[in-house]
Amino acid sequence: MIGAEHKQQTVAPETDHKRTIVVVGSTGSIGTQALEVIADNPDKFELVGLAAGGSRPELLCQQARQFAISAEFLAVADKAAAQKISQEFGENIASGPDAAATLCAAAHADVVLNAMDGSRGLPVTLAALSAGSTLALANKESLVAGGRWVLEQAAEGQIVPVDSEHSAMAQTLRSGRRQELSRLVLTASGGPFRGWDRERMWDVTPQQAAAHPTWSMGQMNTLNSATLVNKGLELIEASYLFDFPASNIDVVVHPQSIVHSAATFCDGSTLAQASPPSMKLPIALALAWPNRLPHAQPPINWQDAQSWEFLPVDNEAFPALDLARTALATDGLPAVFNAANEEAATAFLRGQLRFPQIVDVVGTVMETLAQQPGPLAHSLDDIYELEKAARRVAGEHITRAHRLS
């Protein structure tokens, strides 16, 4: 992991060896961009495996053909989609909920990019770590759910962040020593409802919540950004990744999404990483870490006039960040935070909750389970039990809220 002593500063020697890559979640936004980076750098990378949920089987077939991936290195969660793909690639395709993790264990790739959505990416994270692969982590939920127990499974420097904010932190931390670090600064776009109060957000539709002002992401990530739950997940991830207390992590709204995060040191110096809002740079850096790929994306054009804003978060209208800080104070509660949100966000998309009620449900579930004795997150079974309890309680509150609406 990238931890307390800034272990990411260790620079691997340059070699002629191509890094072998497995991309999990290859048909999603992060996955497709990762394949573009790999295709643009054939002298640096070799794609050896693909895994996807199965919602876009035609695209997965296209990717497999482009990179000459054989059936035994394809994994599809949806069995019906796997059968469709097998008509072209043969019967050796791994299918089912554990298929991606099985592929990661078998491929023994240099790097596994985990770009699955939600805590279902946890088995992939564990499989990659167990196989000794470098884990390029875009699936923040698996670290949030697994917490310090997941970090205990990782060797020094084995986890490299893909999220632009954590990539930015990792880059800025190269500029100082641990004992010199004072605060981390996590930036947030503010989402499509920046400046709105709770009453105004009551009638927000899924279509409105899907219109992110600066980023193009999948449906769930976009919705989580609108509620600022995504920023809460990133706060938890930053605390774990960098072994840094949440009380020393500031969150600031930056609508332009140019400054991706920053680090403030003991002498008062704040160093920030800035680049146009694109995931190409953090993806490329994670795959090549600790080296940089030339021309990963266009830089800022300093000849263009531009203004950058930095604003405080409205925690009354968007309480998700306060809940994330609360979750970090109790072992296992981050898993509850994430699982409850997955249930509540899905309910909103189905028309069962109002937009502000998503975070209301999360807070209620956290409060309910924090008062009940339960398992600590010290094993995979513990995490599953915590998530199961969170989803059950969330379902009860969602049903009650839907009846009253």
C-alpha cells in the first residue's frame, strides 16, 4: 500500500520487460480508457486478461479481438452473456460472480486494474494481492469495505491508486517526508447540485443526478458524486491508503476539477497536482507506477485565461462527508456506510426514495448498527456479515420511506 512512510517513492529500475496487465471492469469508463492507454503504449504493456460484468458483451468481444485474448483469459460475471461470448471464443470462458477473481489468480499478471463497481470488487482486490500482482485500484469500495484488514493482505507498495484524487495525493507526497506532512486536501467538484439546499433537491430525478458537470462516469459513480457519498468514500480511502487521520484531511469544493488534490506540509507549503479533468493521466500513472508515460494526456494550456474556485462544503445540505468521518471512527462501520449507500442509491434509481433520502438512509443504518454488537472487519466473512446486516436494515428503512411518500 501507499502508507505512512510514503513507500511509493521507491523507484523501480527501468527494464525492457513489458508489464502484463489484467483489466477487470473492461467495458466501463475506467476500463475502456485503460485499454486505450495500453494500446497507445505497446512497448510498455501487454494485456493478458479481460473481465467484465457482461452488460456489454459485444464490446467485450471487440476488446478480446483487438488484444488477441483467448477464452481462458476472459471472465464474465453474467452467465448468459458468457454463453453468448463463448459462441465466438469457445467454452473456456470463466463465468459467474467469482470469475474475475479466478482470472486474477490464474493470470499472475504484473498489474491488475480493478475497475469494478461497488464492494463486489473486494474478491478481485484480494485475488490480485494474493497473486502478488500490483493492484491498480479504481474500486475504492473494496478498500472502504475491507478497511485495514485488506491493507494487511498487501505487501509494501502493492496498492497504487487510480482515482484522480488519490493519484494526486500520491504524486504530491513525493515532495516531502512523512514527518513533514501536516494536512491532505481532497478536492470535490460539488456535483450537479452545488449550491442547492435540501428542499430544492427533494424533487431531483435520476436523469438530473446523472448530469455531472465535469466528469463522464458510470451511473452509480455519477449518482454518488451528486450526493457527495463518493467524496466520503474517497475520504475513507485516503485515510486508509496514506495511513492518515481523517481529522487532518480537508475537503474543498473545486468546480473546475483541475486541482485534483493537494498536500500541506509543516512549513506552510501546499503542493497541488493539477491537470485537465481526464482519467487518462491517473490510469497511465497507475499502470506504469512509479514511472510516468510521456504524453498520457494533454497538459494545461497556460496561455488560456482561466479562473479556479475553491469553496467550503455545505455539510448541512450534503451530510455524507460527516457520516464518512463518523464511520472511520468505528471498526467495520465504513463497510456499513458503503453497503447502505449501495442499497439506498439503487432504491432512488428505482423511484423508491427521494434524492436527499439516500444519505438519510445511510445515516440511519449506521446509527442502528453502531448500537448493536456485531463482527469486526477482521475477515472476509466478517465483512460479508456487516454488509448483509447493513443491506437488511437499509431495505427496511427504504420500504418504510416508500410507503410514507
